[in-house]
Amino acid sequence: MRFGIVTFPGSNCDYDTYRAVADVLGEEAVYLWHKDHDLQGSDVVILPGGFSYGDYLRAGAIARFSPIMREVVAHADRGAPLLAICNGFQIACEAGLLPGALLRNDSLKFVCEPVRLRVENAETLFSSQYDVGQLLTIPIAHGDGRYTADEDTLSRIEGEGRVVFRYVGGPGDADAWWSPNGSMHAIAGIVSGAGNVLGMMPHPERAVDELLGSADGVGIFESILARVAA
Amino acid sequence: MSRFRVAVHIVPRRGLLDPQGKAVTDALRTLGFGGVQDVHVGRHVVVEMDASDRSVAERTTRDMCERLLANPVIEDYEIASVSAL
């Protein structure tokens, strides 16, 4: 299976993501240049983390108009898998592929640390290798990760089971919602209505080997593989 | 065609948590500005453009706001001024 990883000017997790796919998953990975109009036959597209266009205007606001986004949106509209990590999540929201927006962390600080996530839905294309309630340790590294949406949107995505990962484990209560960035409902990752687009702020590509402190992120890549290869 | 300068104010939507505005509010109070009730920090964008008249310049800038300059999910905008150059 071929994973296409989009490189925008300012992307900085494209190489890590490439390594996660090629070395850990053992699948083919290709870089997709943002100025091209060619997904190179990718079965799965990944929008990686970074600071595309220097986060000018708003994080992801300019990248969504990059030439390749036309093909990326068409790929998502066809129902093909799109994994949007960190800055990719911001781009996907700006592009209207996912509801809501990511705002400045409530602490006003850039937060770079491993966090605990709880798997809230293990039936999505991206989470089938996990169990509901399973706790994962995956790092975050962002300044604009506060998931925000209006009440109607929140109740809709909650009602439809589209919250896939939630931050938990604040001081004193390991199971309670706890958000390192002020996200509404402690939301760390959501899927689109059709279920084929996952946006998440934590970096699964940075948690693919015990040497990195955690291999809990591998399940996301394996879940995609299991579903798409089937 | 004439040239216009259009200024736009973009601020976080009312009711959304605005930590930056709150931090500035607290700092102002610390400085002794006790009357400060609320502060919102946003962006001020100035667009210089050619358009057939003032209303076209304003309408075009609104379109820019809807499509790029502001994110309607989280921000409100207002045209602050339109001046002929």
C-alpha cells in the first residue's frame, strides 16, 4: 500500500511520518510536494505536522490553498483515507474537511510532552487495532491545539461517536477528561462524518518505537493498513 | 479603476475563550487600569486594491474575509474603513 505524505513549506514532521510508514509499518511511502497536482497513486494521504507557511494569518489557513489540496480534498471526497496530524489537523479544519477549529492553547504556551489519550471509538478506520477505553501515551507539540466548535457541532460529533481520542489523566484522576491545551470536551482527535478523515493533535508518528518512549501510535497506522488492505 | 485602502478588524468571536485577551486584561489591571473590564486581541489587516468604486472595494474585501482573512467558525470581522488613495 502506498502512503503519500504532503510536504508544505514549513512541514517538519514529514520525515518522521515517512519513517513510521516505511520502517515501522513496512509499507511504501512517497513525499508529495505541495505545488504538484499529483498524489502519485497514493492509497492513503497524510497531512503531517509542522508550521506550514509559518502559521501566517492562522495555522493552516494558507496551506489549504496549496495546489495539491485540490487533489487531497478530492481524495477525501472519494472516501479514501486521510490522516491529518497536528498542523495537518489545522489544515483539514481550515479546508472544511473536519468541523471546528484549533485555537491558541489556553495556557498561551507551546506544549511539548507525552500525554495520555483514551480511545473513545475503536470502530473507525483509524482505531480498529485498539480497544475502547484503552489508554495511549503519545506526544503533543503545539501552540494552537485548543479544539473549539459551537455547541451544535460538539453535540453532533459526540452523538455520532466521532470523537476518537480524548485527553485524560489530569492531576489526581487518571480517567478524568483533562486537556493540556483547553480543548472543548478534551478532544484530541475526531473523524469526519464519513469516517475517512482523522484529525488529531498528538503525533502518532513520534510514538512508533519503545526507543522513542512509546510505541502506542503504531496502532493508528496498523488500523489504516488493516482496513484498506482488506 | 481607482485605488483604495481597506482596513479590516478581525477579533475572536464573542463568547469563545480568549486567553490572550484575558492575559492582557490582567496585565492592564496590574498596571492600575482598574476600570478595564474586557480585552480582545485580534488582527488588523490593511488591503490596498484597485476597484471600480468604493462599494466594490468593500464588497470584495468582505469576500476576502469570508474566504481567507477570517475564519467564521471562530472569528468576527468588520470593515473598519475604506479610503480612496
